Amino acid sequence: MSFLRRRKVTDSSKSQNSDSNAGKEDDKKKQYKSPKRESYSSKKWSCWDSCCWFIGLICSMWWFLLFLYNAMPASIPQYVTEAITGPLPDPPGVKLRKEGLTVNHPVVFVPGIVTGGLELWEGHHCADGLFRKRLWGGSFGELYKRPLCWAEHMSLDNETGLDPPGIRVRPVSGLVAADYFAAGYFVWAVLIANLAQIGYEEKTMYMAAYDWRLSFQNTEVRDQTLSRIKSNIELMVATNGGKKVVVIPHSMGVLYFLHFMKWVEAPVPMGGGGGSDWCAKHIKAVMNIGAPFLGVPKSVSGLFSIEARDIAIARAFAPGFLDKDVFGLQTFQHLMRMTRTWDSTMSMIPKGGDTIWGGLDWSPEGGSFNCSAKKLKNNGTRTGHNANSNLGNMKSVNYGRIISFGKDVAEAHSSKIERVDFRDVMKGGKLANSSNCDIWTEYHEMGNGAIKAVADYKVYTAGSILDLLHFVAPKLMARGGAHFSYGIADNLDDPKYEHYKYWSNPLETKLPSAPDMEIYSMYGVGIPTERAYVYKLTTATDCYIPFQIDTSAEGGSEGSCLKGGVFSVDGDETVPVLSAGFMCAKGWRGKTRFNPSGIRTYIREYNHAPPSNLLEGRGTQSGAHVDIMGNFALIEDIIRVAAGATGQDLGGDRVYSDIFKWSERINLQL
């Protein structure tokens, strides 16, 4: 109970994260060998090692502070907090136990991208001593101790999307796989602890851990993960009196479970052979948290230039430091080369094209969001309205232009924009001075003419983003095209949609025939969330990534949605409301061609309230993409459904945003 009150940090995976005394080879004498690609040269890495040592020093100081915190008597932090904020409310588990709620339906957690731990089972010589040690999650000790070796082992094969020769990195199993991402940073831990308060334990909770780097179907090909999820759910239902499971996916785990629900119905060998009634027999509800149902624009900037808002700002503070070869760092190039082997990232490219996301001169949101940062407020207050107040002086934003080269292009009418089509430009003629690049990327194979043509096309909507990515990252998109699709189905009865590449796109597949099942979309609102970007072309005569977010592009007013080259809209800081809410607001609402059995859908929004002081940690009313996992209102909703409640018992929809209005602006055949 004291853990629940204070969110006391514990390192639940301490045994897996102990640092090894072995493997102290000199990284500066080694090479990073990416399968079937050019090898990394390790010259000039002394400064990188120094940088990583500095990161390690900061982490060590953080762990020391955590040690002091945990060494204090349990009552002291709570006493100090309550002296400042007043008595803390009961956590949801304690509150609902007092109401008489007890364990009922088994629960299944499906983690998202990044948050699940990965451990080493086989590696190259540089990884000696790391057998079954975490390479991802936990302490991240090997990142700053052996950076080249770590990047080598975290990469997948750039042609198959599976293991490189001689390397096996596998997901950590059990609840510890994703309870904490790192020491002091909870993911599922708070929800698990609250469920335990009403009687849940490991036999009634299951963490469906998987290797989040792989494409969804490849998790079955390599690890039989989908088969294991199917078997575990069947076992939980059988050993709990036939009670159906409540599934709780988060972030990319939402798309992964969409894929699973089609896989489990499909006949073998492509599917699990469970039949068309498997979901109806085994699943009570799917409670999706922070769901990127229709993708996220953030994934586009990540694939295009390995950037997001925060990284772009860091670049602006230290221009060239992280990507020039002055110090041998080239951090962005290393990250791009590694992450472009992670096929799962392509599952979050925006789906539905211009129909969903808007075109050159329109977008569903219509620019009606006040992007001023929310002020800190007392966590005891709740607002029953959306965050879009005082909009009279707000300048309309066309979010349909996901990438614009120049602020003037982002704001001009399409008739005034002169564009040159890049798709017919011949690539080749490698960049000048690129022969000495330590880290080769696909940009170095394009040539200056092709790079300039990308910028000359001026503006890209969701409909042309795919052409852009195919042009700048053909190897990545060739693999992605075999596993994911981003369109809208004309005829869902067409046999082609039986292929697994369509299963994670809700616009190209049907929900299961399970009329008694419920689907929830649970997400935060009230936080400016990345929706579109202003880019600039950088000097492409060196080992650069030639495109960068133009951080000098500003909207010019306090409430402007253009800050640092990024246009923001309402969301949870990662997923825009449009992506998280549209399917439950319209696409699946009632009986539609995407939901032929009429599964009931509910939207549960959580209006973001930052913590009122530092002692509250990440807050109990946060709507942020990961911090929402500690939101008391969300946890209470989940516990009530797990204990037997329905969506109607919760009060149906709870909406603060304009999702229903925005959904009506989308002309989608239902």
C-alpha cells in the first residue's frame, strides 16, 4: 500500500540488469559489421566513448539518489509529500477493494514499442559475458560501455528483418518484461500493483512480451509469439472458470493485438487456426491505451531524418555536434542505420492517406487547438470541457501537409506552390566527400540531384509520404511493404485482404465476429502533439543526413501551433487524437463494414493535468503517452472492467476533445 501511495521506485529486474565484469575489449579496435552491408569503421570513437562515460556518470548519480530515497524509512517521503499537498487519495486498487471489488476476469498486458526488455542469448566476441543480460531496458549499461557492440547486437538483418548471423536477442519474459523501462521509470508496474490490491496475481495476469523490433508476423516466424499468446489466453480462460480475458494493449501493442485477432482466426499455416469464433469465446474486452490505430506523423520524421521535436531542438542548441564527423560522433547516422532495421516502426506510418489526414488545403482538425502549454494545477481538480478554449485569435493550420520544405510553403495556398516531381529523378552519383563516411546510410547512395529533388517537391501529405519514403529508404520500405499496408479497402471481402500485411490496419480489415466483446480507446488529451513538420535542406556534401527539421520556423504568437519547426495538435504528446479516437468514434461505431458484428466501442479520454509539485513524480492525472499508465482514473476504469463492469457501467463515452466533430469531416465509406 505504501508503494501505491508513494510510487516508490523499485528495480524489479535487478537480477537481470547486473553489469558484467567481462567484455572490456577496446571498442576503438573493432568494427561494427552489419550483415550484407558495409561495416562500421570504429575510428575517432574516443570522444563517443567519453560522451557515453559522461552519460554513465549521470545515470550513476541518478541511481545513487534512488538508493538514498529507498534507504529512507517508508513514512518519510509520504510524510513530506502530504505535508505539502495534503492527504493523498487512496490508489484505485485500495479504493475499489473497499467497494468490494475482487479478482474476476484474467488480464493480458500487451506492451508497445521500446518499453519491453530485450536480453542477449547469443552474440559476437565483443559481447562476451553478457549472456541473458539486458541489452534494452534496465540499466542500459552496455550502451555507454560498448556502444558499437551494443548497436551491432540491437540491429536486425537489413534484408530479412530477422536475426543477423551469430546474434540472438530475445524478449524478456514475465511481468518483469515491461513493469519498469529503467530504474525509476514505471510502465506497467503501477497498474499491476493496483490490480494486486483486489486479488490479482501472476496466474491471473499475463504479460504478452514480444520482440518489438520485428514485424508482427515475424514474431511468429522466429519466436512463435502469436501461438504462445493464443495458448496462454486459452489456459487462463480454462483455469479461471471459463471467464474471458480483458486484454490491455498499449501504444504499438494495440496494432500488434489487432494483427493477433486476425491471425488467431485465420487458417494455418498463415494463421493460428482458431476459427471465426475464437475471439468471441475468449475475449471480454480490449482496452486500448494510447492507440495509434491510424499511425502517427512522428514515425514519418523518425524514418525520414531520425528526428522528433526534442531531438530537433537539441540539434539547434549544438548544430552539427551530433551528426558531423568533427568528433567522430555521428550519433544520428548510427541511430538511423540501426533503427531502419526495425521493421515494426513501419507499422506506425499514417494510414488512410489524404482521406483521413487531410490534403494540401484541408485537414479534419481544421487548426482549432490552442497549443499553449498547460499551467500546473492541483491534481484534485477536474475539468469537464476540452482544452480548446479562447480560440478566437488562433490562426488556422492546415495539418494535411505533414512535411513542408519552408514555413512559407507550409502556410501558402496550394495554387501558389511550384513543385517539381521527384519520382522521375534518377538516383546515383554518390555525395561528394562521402567515401570517407564511417556510417553509410541510404542517403549517401542518392546523389545531390535526387536529394535536391526531394526538397523541390515542397510539400508532402499522407498520400505522398509513402512515395517519399520509398524514394529515400527503398530497402526499408521493400521489407515494410511485405508486412504492412496503409490504404483503405474498397471491398473487404476481396481475398487479397486475407494476407497478414493488412491485419494491423483497421481500414483494411474487419473486426472479429464477437458481438458481446467491447473495444475501448483510452488516451490522454490536452497536450500539444506532433502533427506536421517544416523541414530544410542541409549541406549534402559531407556525411550528413541531408534533411532536418527547421527549428527556426515559429508561429509568432504564444498560442501558436508552430514551434521549433513542428506543428502540434491535441493528443497525448505522441499520438494525435485523430489516430487514437477515430475508429471508436466513427469507423467502428455501430455496425459498419469494418465492424460487421456491431462490437460496442467506447472512447475514454483523460484530460491531462501535470503534477502540482515535484514530489508527485509523474502525476496521477497525467495524459502523457506513457505516464498515463499511472493515471488513477484510467486504472480505475480498467479494474472495474476486469472485475466485471461494462462500458455502460462506466458511463459510456467520456470525451474532452473534438474527436466526434473531426470524425464527421472525414468522408469514409462505412
